[in-house]
Amino acid sequence: MAVICNTCGLPEDLCACGDLNKESSKIVVRLEERRFKKKGTMIEGLNSKLNDIHGTLSELKKKYACGGTAKDDYIFLQGDHRETMKETLVKLGYSESSIEVH
């Protein structure tokens, strides 16, 4: 028996809800300074209910070889990765026009 998507009602193998949500979200990438002058990259605007935020976190941690965490609607990576983050997120399926780097 095929699994049915709760959002669109199509079978899971035909469902495109995840891809559509990636394109429509407004993502902000910025540098944040934590305790003891530790710098980190904050990626905000990811909807954890609609996107696979933990899968995205896993891919980013592998790519940048750093630690990180995903909570609510943001991802925090250790270190400053703003320069290449936009092209990495585009490769992961997010729309280039919806990504803003500060």
C-alpha cells in the first residue's frame, strides 16, 4: 500500500511538496558571535516541519567538516562559512533568489 502525503494527497513517490517548500522559503545566512569570541554561521528561515532540516544539517556538516546543531527553524554551524554557503544551499535544492547572505 502506498503512503499518501498529508499536504497534497498524492502518493509519496510522486509528491513534490518538499521541493516546492525549499523554493518558497526565505533563507538568511549571517555570522553570529557567541561566548568567548567564537564565530558561527546562522542559517535562518528553514521551516523544520516542511523541510528535512536534519538532513540538510548533516550534508552541511560533512561539506564544511564542522560541528553544528538544528533547532526550531534555524541551523547553526561552527565557524564562518558565509562565503560559500549560498552555492552550497543551491546545490542542496534551495532557490538562489531566496537566499540572502549578510
